[in-house]
Amino acid sequence: MSNQNIFNVAQLCEQARAKHIEGETAEAIGLLTQAIRQEPSNTQVAMDMVQIFIDIGELEQATALFNQLPASDREGGVGTALLGQLTIHDLAAKTDGKEVLQARIGSNENDNEARFDLAICLVAEHDYQEAMENLFAVIKSEPEFKEGAAREMIVSLSNILETNEPELSQRFRRRLANTLS
């Protein structure tokens, strides 16, 4: 095999991310599989695969692969973000489901349990704006709901959004401050 035919692992990972974003997830998984064969000890490849598994709803595979990572990777920045996603998906799976929760809110807009659980489902789908609207509705109706869980979730989501969407993060922080004052 010539050197021209051997892609380095970083290039394969970059191509895999692009394919996944374009909706060609099967091809992305194939590229990451090729990368892991070339460099089995590269944990970044495994973390990219965990992210794809999370994105496509293969949570058991994502969790199993995540748990195989060295502790230093699981506890690092990317690892912590992946664990957060796995946790929110696990919490969302324990709710009644988005449609049922929306129906409950439709018949009782003050159902704070349903609103809070719906926010969890929406975060799992990356619909942060709608999740926040539900959390703010909970705070408006019952500021100390579940010992301030809605407020804590708003702060956590604002922290998550800080890196990629700083304006949105700041808007939520200001809104929370105004709501609580």
C-alpha cells in the first residue's frame, strides 16, 4: 500500500465529522472505523464515535464505548461534554416522552413536572430555546420547584452554550437575573 493511499487518522476524523454533519452517518462511522484500525490507541477517534452514537440515538453503544475510555479522557473537557449528553439522554428516556408531556401541558399549562421533563427532552434534542422557555415558565409559576432545579438547569445550559453561542448564553443569564430579582 502506498503512502498516498494511507490517510492519517486526523484526516479520517475530519472527513468523518464532515460526513456526519452532511447526514452521511454510515460513511462517517466507516471512516472512524478505518481510523481506529490504523491507530487503536487514539481516544479522540473513540470520542468522535461516541458523539455519533449519541447523535443517532445508539445510547447503549455510546455508553459502552465511553466507559472503555481511560479515566483521563472521560474526565477531560470532551469527555465531560459527552457524559453530560449521555446523562441528559438517560434522563429524557425516563420521562413520559415529548408528545405525552406536550399533551399534559396543553391540558394544564401549570403542570411544572411536565414542563421540567419536557425541557429535559428538548435539551436532548438540542432545542435549547424551547427548553429554556419551559424552564422559565416553571420558575415564573413556582420559583422553588424541586429545590430550584429549573434555575440550576438554566445556569447549566447557559454554561454549556457559553462556548458556541455566547450571545444566547448571556441572554438567558440576563433573563434569569431579571426573573429572580
